[in-house]
Amino acid sequence: MLTLPSDLTQQIEQHGIDAYPYEGCGLLLGQHNETGNVVVAIRPMQNVWPVESEKPERFRIDEKEWLSAEFEAMHDGLDIVGIFHSHPDHPAMASPRDLAWASWPGYSYLITEIRGGKALANRSWQLSHDRSGFVEEEIAIVTIVVSS
Amino acid sequence: MSIIRIPTPLRQYAGGNASIDVNGGTVGEALGDLTTQYPDLRNHLYDGDQLRSFVNIYLNQEDIRYLDGADTALQGNETLLIVPSIAGG
């Protein structure tokens, strides 16, 4: 299960809207526990896919930016637990390209469907242990109440 | 003895460890020691005998592809990082 605070969900959706008609992307930061991945922060990233005309259907995260984010996360006592990206005018399902370029089981691949500039759905996927496909995971959107 | 930091999702294949002490005079030997200690890691790092295309190894924040690749020498007190290239569609 992927646990996602509601305010961060809105920020992820807004990032997808702002990137439209291109794919937007970023990192999910938090911890892994017995329930799965628990997100406490996000880091929007640039889509550095090298061919501009393909950015509505492709994304790529720069490795140096990833490394920088990883060091910052370590400093804050957090881990990179997943990647989010948007699918402009396509369902929030892991695509064949997502599978072809998938990294490791354990990362949550959160996909937001953006239609006509609006966020319609969020679905999250994890690569299976045998790397043969993506398996959908439940998303728990939680509201964080800060006590005074 | 060098250290390889294990990315969060790979720790499930490495006994839950965030870093592993490895032996080896080169990066390739160090990675070989890692996958000997934790064989379940191999399928997620290698495709056959080659590192998977999305797997990048950093030594002192430098991609080993821009050093001597798997033959990059280790003095024995370095930290290696495994960094994925993330792309999709």
C-alpha cells in the first residue's frame, strides 16, 4: 500500500497539470514500513527526456538530480520510496514503456491521469519480483492533522 | 574493505541492510562480492553479465562509466552508490 498525505496528492496533481501536455515527474520521499511505502515529502523533478516532441508520452529523470535528491533525503532521514509521473490524456496505468524501463520492485510508481489539463485519477504500481510486470497497489490518501 | 550503499527497494534482497561491506580491488570485483553475499540482488542489477542499462554506479559522486568502468580501481575505503536511471512513458 502507498500512503500519501492529501496535500501532497494535490501538489502531485498540480505538477501534472502544470506540465501538461508534457509528462511531469518527481520523487516520493518517506519511509518503507510494514504497511508499504509511506510518503512524507515530494520532490518535483524536471522531465529531461531529450526529444521535446516525445515529452507528452515520455519522461526521464536526470541521474545527477536523483543523486542530489538522494543525499538530501538521507540528510533528512528519508528514503526515496517511489516515483510519480503524469499520463497526459491517457489512463493512469503502467504502460509498456514504464515496464521496459522499470527499475526495481519496491518503488511505488504513482501515475496521475491528466485530461484536458485536469487531474482525473491516481493509481500506483509496483514492479513484480520476477520483473515480468507491474502490480497495482492500493493508495491510502490521509489527512495530516497538526496538533497545536 | 569498501562500502556499497543499497537503495531502499533493494534492501529486501540484501538482508534489510542499507550498506554492505565488500572486498575487491576494482568496482567490478566489489559488485561481484556483493552479489555473492546476496545472490537475490543479481537479477536486479545484472542482465546476463552486464549491468542493467538503468543501473549506474557512482564512486565519489562520479559515474564509473566516466572512470574505468568495472575496472575502476578501489583503494579499499571507498563508498559506492547504486543510482537508477528512471524513465518511462
